[in-house]
Amino acid sequence: MQKAFMTKLKSNKTLKSNLITFGMVIIAYILMEILMAAGILSNLLKGLLVPLCVYAILAVSLNLTVGILGELSLGHAGFMCVGAFSSAFFSKCMQDVIPIAGVRFTLAIIIGALSAGLFGILIGIPVLRLKGDYLAIVTLAFGEIIKNLVNILYVGLDENGFHFSTKSSLDLNLSENGTVIIQGAQGITGTPHDSNFTIGIILLLLTLFIVLNLIHSRDGRAIMAIRDNTIAAESVGINITKYKLMAFSISAALAGLAGVLYAHNLSTLTALPKNFGYNMSIMILVFVVLGGIGNIRGSIISAVVLTLLPELLRGLNDYRMLIYAIVLIVMMLFNWAPACIQWREKIAYKLKKKKIVKINGKEA
Amino acid sequence: MALLEIRNLGISFGGLRAVDDFNVEIEKGCLYGLIGPNGAGKTTVFNLLTGVYKPSEGIIHLDGQDITGKKTIEINRAGVARTFQNIRLFKDLSVADNVKVGLHNHLEYNTLEGILRLPKYRAIEKQMQEEAMELLRVFELDGEADTLASNLPYGKQRKLEIARALATKPKLLLLDEPAAGMNPNETQELMDIIGFVREHFDMTILLIEHDMRLVSGICEELTVLNFGRVLCQGKTADVLNNPEVIKAYLGE
Amino acid sequence: MSFLKYLISGISLGSVYALIALGYTMVYGIAKMLNFAHGDVIMIGAFTTYTICSTLGLPPVIGVLAAVILCTFLGMGIERVAYKPLRKAASPLAVLITAIGVSYLLQNIALLIFGANTKAFASVVSFPALELADGSITVSGETIVTILSCIVIMICLMLFIHKTKAGQAMLAVSEDKGAAQLMGINVNGTIALTFAIGSALAAIAGVLLCSAYPSLNPYTGSMPGIKAFVAAVFGGIGSIPGAFIGGILLGIIEIFAKAYISSQVADAIVFAVLIIVLLIKPTGILGRNVQEKV
């Protein structure tokens, strides 16, 4: 049995690669848990564990759009925002109705992912016919619109049901025992703290499971065929709209999942330019490109490294973001500049004296 | 009844009449050639046939079914597959995966079955692998099934494109300059393959080609296009000896 | 009357956007890359003028000149070090991300030198304000100068591109780098020149932006940069008159949205209009529609 598995492993490169990816995440989890139990982990790092999972999920999900579908999206934070707010809204409403945290959070996850996915479909239908940089700017625009609208949204609840306003909490006309749930720019306060590192890792593994299995299936092949040559894909009967929309909405739903994790890790959820604006979308894109476009494992690694880097440089105070910027530029040049790639291959050849394998392949 | 029947097909781009009053009938199992000088409108005919362009007028019938003005994917499902003049492979997919994309509409399981790796996924993927390998063996590409398509040499890329088109199980195969860029040995090999495909898959083939050795060697019937209009039509030998055709090709 | 007032302030804001968008669109048209650091070059330009005029007390002319010269070299330097090595990279996204890195770099350099506090930028414009309709409408000197310089620069750019040899080389490079090289055009030089001009324009835009809206910090260029990018896409990216029209329209829409609807959702409205325009005309108002040949 075991022998059969080993031979299968040898013959199947993708299976092996997937197992490495899952194994990497699980080992990192065990390592962190051990460090935590031993009390070595600083409070700062402990606080970063859930955000690390959030960023890793975001990077993997955006890679589905950028690397696998081959379309540039600059509005990924908008989908995260939808997932965060819809799920936090649900959790806050249901805090007393469903007292069991596990059940409530599971439902919140489903609601967050589904609403983000729904937004993905709604936005995807009109915009996915645009190409390249035009698609990029429109997704950026949608991300900003979502963030903007959340900031003027007021929702309250009393015995007469929900009240909505776009002006202020007073305009909600709530009765005496009503409560304001979403308070405009102040966002949602008092979301139950349901996220933790273990749940974050489980959601990351779930994301990986969905994305990797999708890529290596009939639908994934169709999506990558569209990326490589839309006209040829159409000529062999691939429904372009359907598969573009599928990739885009699954990518959005997974960003929503990250949003759920993010929202339930904070006591106050607000939509700021920092967390849901285009800056965030761009940062996720940086993870994806630096980790290798289409390389799922690379996305996780670069999300973790780039999130930890500024924290590790904290001792350098004012210089840390400067160093971060320089490291980013240098790493991009090192990874992508044809001259650097040649130079690296030459070094690798000298070291190994073996056949040069092409680096930066698109296979995950 | 003919497998492909085109009546009065025409299209204009702005003021330019790219194809005008194009008529053709192709019998099932025939190997039919479409030739003509550069810019005569040959590829435009292919694009009209596959729904890339919508014809301004005329009708196209495939096996009795009206496919005029339908979308590309509907036309492919009706049974027309093609290759492209400038090769269009899925360059970052493996050779086997390129063919599997062609099998997409014939071997199906849904997204959930794929993500959850349900038994149906395993069964269909196994069948896909077998069918893809079978096709690749015809083109002697089975040894490179795991190679990235972009890493194949030129001649093999052309062959892979034909294999991918055949994977969609068409009734009619359109080949746009299959021998372009091939050396005489490769062209000879290609001629053998086209002949084999016709026998083995019982295929009707319409091809555009400039290589006269290939055209005269394997095509049974020809249509010559010049300035978007049919110059001459008929049995290969008759057409190639037609003085008008010689004039169009060689000038006065 | 208030309508006219808003229209004028819309055009004023729009001409700043247009000025930034001109630089954006030139770089995009020729180097085919979204230079995310463009907004930060603007900020550097404004800080240069601020240092020379407010800190050293030298006359505005010197401040503006210094900003233009510094930004020209800065733009060329960035192109040489960060963008040129990636011109033939496997994915066009690589240079986009590097541009984001450059943007962070410029912001943090400014942060280190000038600190995070917002500075009050003293206007470099000494042009008198224009009073219309018996003083009920005032058009500030900054507005007049911004609009005039925007129009002058646009005309100069068009003349430069269509009438000079270097401009023709730019057109050729934007069509097809390989073919241009074969025709003996110095492609690297042409792209460097494009960045030089684009960055010089950014310096002017920065000075005028901060003269009209006198607050300056390391992140000042960021949002106008994005807005100008939107304006360039709006008008059809790569097109110089398109950038002008897009910029002006964007400014007017933003001011009207702030005045008549709500200042909180003004940005959302600007972006919504952009989306609607692109859905109707996918390549912007004056953009060329290039279809892939089968």
C-alpha cells in the first residue's frame, strides 16, 4: 500500500507539489504552536499569527485571478471588505440568538464567502470583457466604491426590524431598545472574537484545497486555456464568460473568507484606506507577483515574508519601511530581470554542473 | 447531401469587400483545398465558418444544420474545429493538457466533483488521460505528453494544434496553412498524417495552403480565391491547369 | 451663480489632474507601463520647491526650476535602475510591482527627510485673482496659471511629438519597439527621454497642486496620482488630448459630486462614472480600439 503510494508520488509531479504545499503550512503551524507553548513567541508575533493567515489566503485567492485566469485585479481588498462586513454584521446580530461560537462562526464564514462571491459575480459580469490595464483600473474603482459606501452605511436593529440610513445613526429612527449595528465610518464594534490561529490555518488549508484542486481539474484547465490563448480556447468550445466568471467569483469568495477571519479578530471593524483601500489590494498583488505569478506556494511564502519583514525591522524604526521598499525592488529585479535570471542560471550551472531547469515556471 | 454547404457567403469591413458571393459544397470524407494569393480572403472564410466574424449575408449549413452567424463555441459543438495560421497553443499547459482542453465538452464532471475529487472526477480524468494519449500517439507526441507546449519544436506544435482540434470530435476539420514554416521532410510527414487522420477518423478536411506540392499531393478538390471572389472551382488537376489560376498566381 | 463657481473650481482641480495625467499617459503610451511612482515624483517636486522657497527663502522661479531639474533626473534615474532591467521580463506585472516599490521608496525617503507632519506650502503664484460678475465669482491666480500652463504644455507636447524627430521616434517606439530599433531609433534613449519629460511635468504639476491646495506631506502625491491615472484611462490612455479631457472632466465631476451630492461619496461617484464610461467605450473617450487579429 505504502509502496504503491510512493510510486504514485514519483510519477505524479502535481500530487507531490501539492503535498509539499500542504505540508509546509502544517509544519509551520506545529512549529508556531510549540513555540507558543514554550512561551518563546513574543506578543507581537502572537498578534501577527491570524493576520498572516489572512494575508496568505488573500494572496492565494488573488493568484487565482492573476496567475491562473491571467487578469489583473486591483480591487481584491474590496471583496475582503464585503466578506468582513457581511459576516461581522451577521455575527453581531446573532450573538445572542446563536450562543455556540462554533456554529455561529461557521455560518458567518459561509455568509461572508457567499456575499463576496456574489459581489464577484455582479462585478465580473460587466467588467470581465475589459482587458488588461482597463480591467485593472475598473476593479480598482469597484474596490474604492465598496470601501466608500461602507463608510456611509448606517444600520440599526429594533423590534420593528432593520433600519438603514446613509446620513447618521440618528436618522435610523430606532426605538429605545434598538441598537446600531453598523455605524458609518465607525464601522462595527463588538464583533465576537471568534478567530484564532488554528481556525486561520484551517481556512488557509481549505483555500489551498479549493484552489489547487480547481487548478488541476477540467475547469482549471479551461481557465488556464483562456489565459494562454482566448481565441484558441473559444475555438475548442470553451465558454469564455462562464470560466472567467467562475475563476473571478471563486477568487472573490476566498477573499471574503479572509475578510471573515480578519473581522472576527478585531473588536472594531472599520473600512479604512489602509485595510480595505487600493493600497491593500496593491499589497496583495505584490505578494502574488513576488511569489511567482501562478505559483500558489510562492504566494504563501511571500505573504508571510513580506508581512514579517517590517516587523522584524521594527528595531530600525524610521528606516524599516525604507528598507522594505529597497528589498522589494531588489527582489523584483532578482526574480524577474532577464539579465538576473541568466546570471542566476549561470551560477546554478556552475554549482551543479547539471542540466539547467527553467525557473519561474507557471505550474503550481 | 454535402457535409458543408455554403451559399452566397459575404462580408465587408468598412468599404472593403473581403469575401463576396462565396459558394462551396464539400462532400463527407473529402479533402478539400482553399488556395489563392495573399490577402485573397482565405482566412476570412475560415473566420466566417467558425463564427469569429458574422457574415453580412449568405448561409452556412453543416450536415443539414444551419450554423450561420452562430457563436464560435456553438459552431465548435456543432462539429467544426480549426487550427490557426499563427499557431495558437495553450503555451503554459502541458502537451497532454492541451489535448484535454479539446476534450472539455465531451468528458464532463462538474466543478464540485472536481474540487472534492469525487469518484466521477477520478473516472473521467482517467478516461481523459487515455483518450488524450491515444490522440497524441497518432501524432507521435506521446513521448512529450508532459512537456510544456511552448517547449515543443515548431513542427510538433503544428501537429499538437491538429491533435487538439481533433479532440473536440469534429465532423469538419479546418487547417489554416498547416505546412507553413515546415521543411520538405516535415511537409511530407504532415501529408501522411493528414491522410491518416482522414482515414482513421473518417474526417472531412478543408485546408488553406500555399505549398503546391501538398495541395496537389493530397487535395481532391480545390477552390481558388482571388480578391474575395471565387476564381475557379473543381477537381485539383483541372483547377491547377486553369489559365486564369496560373495568371492570378504568376501574373501576366 | 454657485453652479458657475463650482464649474470653475472643477476646472481648476481638473487641470491639475490633467497635468499629472499628461505625464502618466506619455509614459504609458511609450513605455507601456503603469508608473505607480508618478504620484510620488509629484510629491518630491513639491518638496523641492518647498525647501528652496520656504526653508531657504529663495525666489519661486528658482524653486520651480530646481524641482523640474531634480525630478527630470530622478525620473531618468528610476527608469534606468528599476524599470529598464525589467523591460523584457516574462510578465508585464513585474515592472508594475517594481514601480510600487519605487513609490514606497520615495514616500519613505521624504518621510525620513521631512517627517510625517503636513507642511503649509506657500503658493508660488503671484498672479492676481480675477473677479467676475461684480466680484461674486473669484478665479484665483493659481487656477488661472494651472489652466494656462496645462493648455500650453499640452500644445507643446503635441507639437513636440508630431513635429520633431525625437517626437516621431517616440511614436515609433510606442507602435513597435522592435521595428523602431531596426529603423535605427535609439529605443533606450527615447524611453529615457519620455521619463524625463513625464517627470518634469510631474514636478510642475506638484508645484501647482500644492499652490492650489497648500498642504504637503509624503503621501500628498498618492491620491492625485491614482486620480490622474483614472483621468488618463478615462480619456483613453496613451492619448495626450485624452488625458487633458479626462483630467478636466474628472475634476468637474468630483467637485460637482462634492457640492451637490455628498463629499463622502465624491470619490465613489468619480469611480462609478469611470466604470460607466469604460463599459460603454472600453478604451476610454479618445482611446484607440485595437482588435486582435485571428
